Amino acid sequence: MWAIATFTLASLACAAATNLPQLIAARLGGAIMVPVGHLILFRGVKREELLQATTWLTMPALVGPLLGGFLTDALSWRSIFWVNVPVGIAGMILTWKLLPPSPPDLRGS
């Protein structure tokens, strides 16, 4: 849920960026989403369901450029970041409601 919150806040910062260095710095916040998503997937999915789950995980990467291009042409480049805010809020709510807590890390024991 923290990764989604970071991504959502980074999207807000990207939309509000007034120059290229600010935009680049804000984009770094979204970088945590992919590895955290993969970690949750690999820890929580049975081996025989892994292919189907991985397909669902990659769907945003397939749809995102199409939606981003449409939004950029129809509205502005900032709109591609604003659309992430309600999606991020929905993701945090769904994560809170649907994902079980992670087991404690026992490697240090």
C-alpha cells in the first residue's frame, strides 16, 4: 500500500512540475511500483496460477501508452499524471481490503 501511496504522490508531483529536473525527480517515486508488484505476485500466487497472474500484472504496461497518448493529445501531458491519482486511491483501498498482511520476515531469527 505504501508503494501505491508513493506512486500516487509522485504522480501529483509530476503533474505539478514546472521544469524538467522536478519532473525527473518526481518520476523516481513511481519506480517502486514494479518491483513491489512482482514481489507480491511471486509471494502470493500458486505456481500453476503464475502465468495468468503475470498477464494481469503486465496489462497496465500494455494499455498505459495508448491511454497516455490519447490523454496527451486530447488534454495535456499533465493529464497522464492526474489520471493516476484516482487509480492510486482505488488501488490503496483495494489493497487494504483484499490483500492479507505479509508474514513477518524470519531471516534475522
